[in-house]
Amino acid sequence: MDTLTIVGCQFGDEGKGKIIDYLSSSYDLSVRFNGGENAGHTVVVDGYTIKYHLVPAGFLRARTSVIANGVVLNLRKLNEEIEFLSKMRNKFDLKISDLAHVVTDLHIERDKFLEGLRGKSSIGTTLKGIGPAYESKFGRYGIRLEDFKDPSTLLQKVELISSVYNIPYSKGYVEELMQNYEKIKNYVTNTVDYLHDELDNGSSALFETAQGTFIDIEFGTYPFVTSSHTVTGGVTVGTGLSPKYFTKFLGVAKAYTTRVGEGYFPTELFGDEAEKLRKLGNEYGTTTGRPRRIGYLDIPMLKRAVKLNSLDYLALTKTDVLGKFDDIRVGVSYIKNGSEIKEYNPNSKIDNVEYVRFDSWIDNRRNLIKFIEFIEDEIGIPVALLGIGESRGDIEKRFPIP
Ligand code: IMP
């Protein structure tokens, strides 16, 4: 049994897709354990851009892909994604948990309604119904894939959600849900037992989170967070495997920081500087197309991600992009009332950030090494992989992950 769990160390969009795609050729299974189509994992293969939203990003290379129970599924989107991906790999093995919850149009309407109610303090959600789908799950009125086996159960559940939200639905909509289920039903199975059997019989697996540590429902910059557990801890309940199955944890961080939606971001850049880095890195949301907020790498934040996720290794992405920026910095501590603070705490307002500056490595690789070694010294774990370009092959392995 060899497992590696991959999480994002920032606010999502760290470039996990590319790292997962790269590593997945060494694993039997590629497993996604949280979130929904709010996620967007991008991989560029032979000039084609693939945007994974629900299917694990190791789909093209791993033997089997598993959408585990912790994921919430919009069946319309799932079908579109499978249809697209099946053109990239015509023989594939996909398993979808019968316990996974479904995101309906009612959840999407509810998401819009709640964001409207929040007004100026809106979260800036992706409006994909993710929060409401998890709300239904924990409120115990959600719809699971297993409910589709009995049309009357499905109808009853849709009715209940409609009553809770006071949002109407049409008979045609329930039929559409069922039609979408019919298209995927051959993939739906008991993934909990499947994963146990595979791992107990020696298969290896790569587990991937969607989003990043600081939009985790518990440990993120609450309330500006998503509604699932994005940290490594989420992998156990998100799959039905106990903690004993997980031994290696890889965090993915961008060489700078980006964020979509509102919330705490101490190293944020504004104006022309932000725009320049945004353009260099093409920092626009994969799911919503929104321009991402941009800032420097934040060491206290990264250290907190190492702690919360027990990270063993880091993958540092988009180093090529930052190398082209003319003012390269890393945030190392914060200043509050004249004192230096080294801990990341989204609930404590700070006055300033202390930065360390670096020279560009565009013509001098030694400067990139200095940048990496500085980060390693600060966070106490090694950088195993470097993202050095957009395409699949643009990854530099500094050492093999054992
Ligand atoms: P929700 O997940 O759609 O409810 O959105 C909650 C917050 O998480 C918003 O700030 C979103 O922009 C952010 N978010 C959700 N998914 C992702 C992602 O995959 N990458 C980056 N931000 C995300």
C-alpha cells in the first residue's frame, strides 16, 4: 500500500492539476475526496487545455479514477466532463461513490439567494451550489446517488429541498436528474469497500483535494471559505479510509499567492503591479473566469499549511512566472502596533508585512536556487517538485518522492 495525499497550501488554484497529472503515472488509483465543480484543475497536454472540475486530475494516466464520497456532484456537469475526457482516453475505469451527494439546480438557486442576502459581505462563491449542497448533507436532507435507485425516494428528496428553500422545481427537472443519473449509473459503486480492497491488496493511490488549506471550512479564513475540508484531514472521511492508510503528504504552493473571492490576504498587490503578475501568470479563475487577486508568497501562511496538513514535501509551481516579475519578494512576518508577528492569524488585523527581496532568475538559475533554499529553510520541508512552465513536461523533479 503506497498512498500520497496532495493538498493546496494557499487559497486554491496552486497548480495541483498539473502536479497530480505528472505523479499519477506512478499510481494505480487517482482519487478525489472533496469539493465539487467549484474546483478547476488545469492540465495542458499536447497543446490541449483540460479543465478537470469533478473527475480526478490523474484520469489520463492512472489505471482507475475514483470520485469518493466526500465530493458533491452536479450530474449535468459530470456527464459533460466525462464526455469530454472520454475523447482524450477512450478506455478508462471510473468509479463514483454511491454515497456522494448531488448538487441540484435548487442548490444553485439557494447559493445565489444567500450571496444576495449577504450583500456587501458576500463571500464571492463560485455560485455552483456547493455550500448549499453540503448544507443539505449536514442538514440530513441531501440527495445521495444511491437515492436514484428508487425514483420515489428521489422525488421525495427534491420536494423536501424545495420546501426547505421555498424554491419551486418542475417535474421535468426531476426527469432530467434521473436521465443524467442513468448516463453515469454504471460507474456508481461502493467506493469505500473498493478502496479498502484495492489498498489492502497492494494497489497504490494518489489522493487529491480540491481547493486550498485557507478556504477549508474549519481552518480557512472563515467565513470566506468553501464548505468542505480541503486539508489532509479531509481525506479520511472523504473516502471512508481510516488515517492508517495515509502516510505521505505533499503540499502544492504557487511561488506567489492568488485568491478568488473575498477574504484576508495580507501580501496582496494592487493596481499595475497586480495586473502585471496576473497577466504573466494568466490568473483568471478556471471555473468562473474571474480575475484572481494577486500577491506575494506568504511564509507564515505556508508554515501554517505545513502544520495543518503534516506536509512532508512541497511542490512549488509557476516559478517561471515569478521569475519574469521585476520585483520578487516573499512575505516573512507581519507588523502590528510596531511589533513583529510570525504567526499567520486571519482574525488579527496587521499593519504591514515584512518582505525579503530576491533577484530575478530569468538569466541566472542560481537566483532560483537561492529562492527555493530560502523557502525550504523557512518552512522546514524540502521542495520536491518545481513547476517551470505551462505544459505537462514542464516540471522539474528535484528528488524522487519515496
Ligand atoms: P464556493 O466553494 O463556491 O462556495 O466558494 C467559496 C469560496 O471559495 C469563494 O471565495 C470561491 O472563490 C472559493 N473557491 C471555491 N473553489 C475554489 C477553487 O477551486 N479555487 C479557488 N477558489 C475557490
